[in-house]
Amino acid sequence: MAEDKNSPPSEQVKGSVKEAIGKLTGDARIETEGRRQKRESEAPQESPSKTSGSGRG
């Protein structure tokens, strides 16, 4: 497999699993962590961009 281990779809699956486990076990912390992980994977990935020469000039 040549997929990135932290690609958004895999992170979304991990979040779904954590959320389900949290619901089944009654662990609110794990459930919340899973929801957060899913939400972050659905958000567009914005890498911090460094513009050369920003503010100089």
C-alpha cells in the first residue's frame, strides 16, 4: 500500500471507530475525541504557507 497513513479518509474512519467505541462503552471522552477527529479530517487541509518576502519591501 502506498497510501499516506494519515490521509483524511483514514483519519475519518479512525474517528468514526473511536466515536462508536465511546458510545458503546459509555466513555464520553473517547466519543468526543472521535467526533473531533472526524471533523478535523473533513475540514480542508490548510498547510501553513510561508510567503517569501512577506512584509518586506
